[in-house]
Amino acid sequence: MIENEDLKSVLIIGAGTMGHSIAQVYAQAGFEVDLVDTHQKKLDHALDLIQSNLAVLAEFDRVQKNEIPLIIERIHPKTDLKEAANEKMFVVEAVNENPDLKKRLFNQLSEFCPENAILASNTSTLDIFKITRGIKNVHRIIAHHWFAPPHIIPLVEVVPGRKTSNDTVEFSVNLLKRIGKEPIVINKFISGYIVNRIQVALYGVMYELLGRNIATPEQIDFAIRTTLGIRLPIVGIAQSQDFTGLDLVSDIQKLKGGVFPIIQEKVDSNQLGAKTGKGLYDYHGISEEEILKKRDRLFLHQLEFLEKLTSFKRI
């Protein structure tokens, strides 16, 4: 396996919604990027989008205007996968969520790339480890799951399969940090990983509310923007339970037919959240009053920012 600091070029396959932006991030970080798609028209459109993305980033001083031409020059659009894959030691696949297409593609990569090249997939919907079963050196297969738009959202979920090597995981984490991303390693494969599993649950409730004519799309989004939109960037989902109080969380769960073991264990140990100094989080001896003051100050900063930014109005 190549040393991380020796990697100078990457291959991104798929120039669509995710692929063009992933290519842009690597180019911004100084890598030479081969961006492959089957249609030249799609590649041309991808470069137009990248140019537009970079112009917006420049408005916020995320890139310098004079750097934009150099970034674009580092992106090499190609339609010949075999030629682009030659000697590439790192690949990101970002094609359509079609298992047959991905299987065919990874079989080609196994043939075209060096045997120890790391092959990463952006999918969270499909089990890429099942799809790639049988190709050479499965220890180098891993998921790098990005979020739209990749050139803005910091997080990348890194997901190994049962046979993925520790070296592949370590390489992935270091590479993503090198390009300015925030990787988190998920302990084992589960469909949807973290964020998409939570999003799917939210979407399910949203469609239920719409389908039963309980609320309009505008009402639902306004409700989320003016509640969770303020709170979740500060405390997330897990820590928000500590502020609710795990004893109350337990009571609510019992009314719904049962309690999650992790909550009951905490309640039995009097680890109820912020009010006892421990819950799902450990507050290391900070008083409840100080914890709540810190939270509320951050909430107020967030509220003021959002009020000035959008006044909670729709785009």
C-alpha cells in the first residue's frame, strides 16, 4: 500500500451530483484528479458546476480567486476508464446506485488498477462489500460516504467491511484529514450508516404527517427550522437526551411499550444527564447551572445568527 504522503493523484468515477464535487475537494487539496464518466457532455457540465462552486467558496474566503484556475487545471475529465485507472493507487466510486453497475465497475477496477490500490465507494444504500465479494484483495475495499454538497459539508463516514484491513481504514482516515474533512469510522457495516439512517426515520414521519393531512410541507419545515434547527447544531441528538433528563426519557419510552437497555442502565445508576453530571455524556464535575448556561448562550448565538440570516423563511 502506498504511503499517504506519497499519494499525489486520485481517480473519481462518476461526474454527477457527488462525484464532481468530490473531485473538486481533492483538487483544492492539491491532488491531480482524473474525473471519469461515460459521457463527455456530463464531464463538461461537471466542470461548469465546479467553476460555479469555487466562485461561491471564494465569496466566503474558502478559496482565493487566483487559485481557481489552478484548481480547475488539476481536474482531468476522461471517458476512458482503463487509461485513467492505470497506476492509480486510490479510487472513489460515485456512480448511480445500481448494484450491477457497481459490480461491473469494481471488477474493472480490480483488473485496471494496481493490486494494492484502495478502492472506495460513496454508497450508503448498497452493501458494497457484498457487491465486491470475489474480487482480488478485498481487504482494500472501503466505503467513504460523503454528504451533499461535498465541497461544503465536513463529515465523511468511513465504513470498513469485515475483511477490510486496518491499514486501509487508517489510510482513509489520514487521507480525508489531509484534504480537510472530518472522518468518523463506523465500527461495522450497517445500511445507511449513521446520518442516512436517522434521516430516513425523519423522512418517514414527515411523509406520515403529509399523508394524513396533519401538516403542510411549509409547516413541517418551519417547525424544524425553529426548533431542531437551533438545537441540533449545538447539542446533537444524543446529548439532547441528557438535557431532557434520562429519567424522563425512560418514562416516555415506557409509555410507548419499553425502554432501551442503555437508558435503563443509566437511570439505575442515577446517571440522568446534565442534572447529575453524567448521562450519555460525562460532564466531568461541571455543575448543572454552568452546563445550562453554556448551552443557552450557544443556543442564543445560533438563534441570533439564524434570525439575521433567514428569519426562518424558506429558500
